[in-house]
Amino acid sequence: MDIIKVSANSRTSAVAGAIAGVIREHKRAEVQAIGAGAVNQAVKAWVLATGYLKAEGLEVVCVPEFVEVQIEDKVRTAVKLVVEPR
């Protein structure tokens, strides 16, 4: 399962659709964002995805955590949202 990477310019509805699709297929999604704008988009997408999935009878929860990622030989701190069924 791939990590859904979100930027500050990501379309919220597209990310929400990706989260919902991964949940339907794998029962677990991981969303990664670096920076305030990206985290904002990721959280809004998670909220939108909960609505998509609730209409199908699936209730999901989100557990946020910090992770370190390496980008171009630099270590950065990202926020990872783990989305799973309740």
C-alpha cells in the first residue's frame, strides 16, 4: 500500500477520494504531509473522506503521528495520518 502524499496545493476532494478508495480496498490508509498548508489540506481531506465512507456504512478514525522522511539528503519531519475503520 502506498502512502498518499499531500501538498499545500493538493485538491481536497481528490485526496479525499484517494483516502476513501484506499480504505475500501486495503482497510487502512496512510496520508503524509509536510508543512502547515499540507497538513491543513490532509485534515480537510480526511474529514471529507469520512463523509464519503459514512454514506457506505463505514466509520473511520484517524491517528496522527510524526515521522521523519528524507528528501534530497535532508531529514524532514512530516505528519502521518493513519486512517482505519473504527
